Amino acid sequence: MFSHGRFDNQHLSLSASGLGIVPGTNLTGVDRLPAIYRGPVRMLSSNLFRCLTFFCVAASCCVTGFAGPPGYWQAPGVHIPRSQYQAPIVDYYSGQQPQLWDNEQPVEHLLGELGKRSWMRFEYLHWSFARPGSVSVGAPVLNLTDPLQVVDNLDNGAAAGVGIIPSLGNMGLDDTPGVRGTWGLDLKDAEFELQFFGTGESEDAFSFNNLSAFRPTTLDPVTGLAIPATLGTVDRPNIVIPLLSDGAAADAATANYLIYDGSFSAKITSQMWGAEASLMTKSYIAGPGLSWQWLGGFRYLSYDEQYSHVGVNLNNGLAPITTGIGGRTKNNMYGPEVGARASVTNQWFTLSATPRIAFTLNDYSAQTDASTSETAFARTIVGDQSGIEFTPIVQLSFTGEIHVTPNVSLYGGYDFMWIYRMTRPFDNIRYDSTAGAIQAFDTAITQEIDLESFYARGLSFGCVVRY
């Protein structure tokens, strides 16, 4: 339009025609201006219109970009879908791993609820098991006298002096230590208890040593050595074990005996452990006071026991003969259990009694061994038998708690357990003898299963922790 400072009317006419203005048209206000100013004014009006259009479009884009929440900027022309939920915030700055325990997760939530509804009890047990009782070692004999005068049929019926038959009645299985743990869970309409307990090995033994000491001795005419006296006296009797004669009891004066004039010892060990799972109804009367709950569940109980005795015969100064007899038993009892619990509760203490009975099967096994040796002592199994018997178990538990805090209580209790039929090793030994081809008789130790009742009782001390 301008050429070296001069206004080009021809270019102005072209520009006006480009804008749709007919040349020579009367333009109000513009035509009145001097001819030198008409071209630039028309060009300025066209450019002003374009600038206004650009600013309007830019302003609308900016308004659209800032249409989000306060403080949130969005690039013009970019559309982000709206949602009623807030987008998750990711902390890229910390870079930490997710938490190990998240209570919002199903597994962690379940474990958390179990912890809130649980309680635990820990106890020390001080129990006693049933004694063997007045069980004499050996077979029964007829016409027993006191003092008992015995003969040695292995020595052509020579007199053996005074003898006594040992008894296991003084052997006790008292003061047996143990532990018991109980986990309880408060359910919506019931209470669940899971209990485990076990005792250490209870052991008792007795022995008679130097049985021939302080007896008069004789000299061997060949060697000149002193021969221990084999005749028992009232003060120093021999230990004798009577035997059956071909399965039949014999008279005490003529029966076959295992005679020990050197020493005799006996030992018994036992151990018990088990578990209970019980489900109890809610108390009929909620809150403090007297309450009653029914109980049902499952029980397992195991009782293991071992017995052995060893006797030494001096064999008239020759190589001593050592005889050992013993056995072991395992009683595994399992079955359903029913019972009830009566309780008295207040803010200071709780007293309860829980009678229950388990209808169990006793899956038992028994083994008996014996040995007689002049040089080595090696036992030989003479009986190995197992079986299943129906065996009810009755238990009565008395407990008391002193509430120290709302979450901790001191605990004490007493338990009495009675088992209907159970096998024990010393009851399974059959002492028999048969006519011998070389000597007067041969010892025949076999096994004969015997099932007897059994009991365990004792105190317990511990604490209760509630979450």
C-alpha cells in the first residue's frame, strides 16, 4: 500500500474490493476525510475486527480451561471425564511399600475380629495318676503262708528259705508336672473353647540290693572261696516270683519260683496328653449372677506307660543269672463329648463347675518282653497285641478366677478324671512255666491283655488374658 512513503490508491481500491466494498460507494465519515487518510482507516477497521474475534475465542478457551474445581488447572482443549469419586492420590515422593497389616482387607479383618473376641488361659498342672494298687508280681498261688517258705525246683527241690513276693502297691505316680493352654472365642450365639494339655514323665521305682549280705557263708571245698548263703531269712529274705504250672495255680509250698538272692528292682513311668474342642451355648441368664451352659464337642486323650523289673540270682557262686521282665502300653482314646457348665460371676471373681463325659474308643497297643541271660542282657518280645474297646471318660473340673483387671485374672482349679477301661503293662504279664526236658521246668512268660479302670486328679494354677 505504501511505496517509499507514498499512499498507493490502486492498492486501496483492490483492498476495498477484497472486503466487498464497491469502488465509488459513499462511505459515511470516511469519504469526508481528506483523500490521504482514507486508505489507512479502512485497513485499520478490518484488522481491529480480526483482533476482537481472536480475543473472544481465546477468552472462551481460558474460561473452559479453568472450569474445574478451585485451584485445579486444565490445559485448554483437553477434556477429562467427571466422576463423583475422588481419584486416588499416589504418593510418588515417599516411595514406601504398602502396609503389612491392612484391616480393610478380608483376611486381616477376620483375624482382627478373632482377636477382639478371644481370650487365653495358661495353667501349670500338678497331677497324680492311679497307683498300680495291690498288684503282686507273679502268678497267684494257693495256701499262701507268712513267712513263706519256698523250695528251688531248679535245684532238685532244695529249700530256699524264707521268700517274699514283691508288690507294686507302694509305687506311686504322684506330683506329676504339666501344662495346659486354652483358647476361647466368643461367637454370636455360642462360645468355643480349644484346649491342649500334657504332662511330663511320672516315674517311681524301688530296689532290694545285697540280699545275701549279713547271711552266714560257707566255703567251697575245692576253691576255698566263700559261697554266698542262698537261704533266705526273716531279716534278709529272698525275692521270689511265683509261676503257674502249665497254666494252673500251684500250692505255695511246691510252686515253681524265680528266686533272686542277689538283687531285685522295679520301675514304672507314665505320661499323659490330650486335647478338647468344645462348643457351649450362651448363658441363659446374661450378666452377673448364676448361669448355666450346655456343652458339646470332641476329645482326644493319650496315656503311655512302661514297666520293668530285673532280678539277679547269684547261682551258688557261679556266673550270676539276670532275669528281666517288662512291657509297655499305649492308650489312644477319642470320641464325642457332652456336658454342662454352671458359673457364678461378679466383678471380683468367677466360680464354675464343668462336668462332662466323653464316649470314646480306646485304640490301644501292648507289648511284653522278657529275658534270661548269664552273660548278656537282651530282651525278647513275647507278646505284641492291639485292639479297640469302648471306653467312657468322665471328668469334673472346678475352677475359680480372681479378676485383677478387666483383661487379666488369676486362675486356680481342680480336676478329677475317671477312665472306664484301659490297659497297663504290669497287668498284661502272664507268669507261667512248663515241664522242662533238661531241668524241672522252663519259664514261659507271655502276654495276656487286661483292661482296668484308671483315674487322674490334681490341681492347676495360672492366669487368664482377655483382649
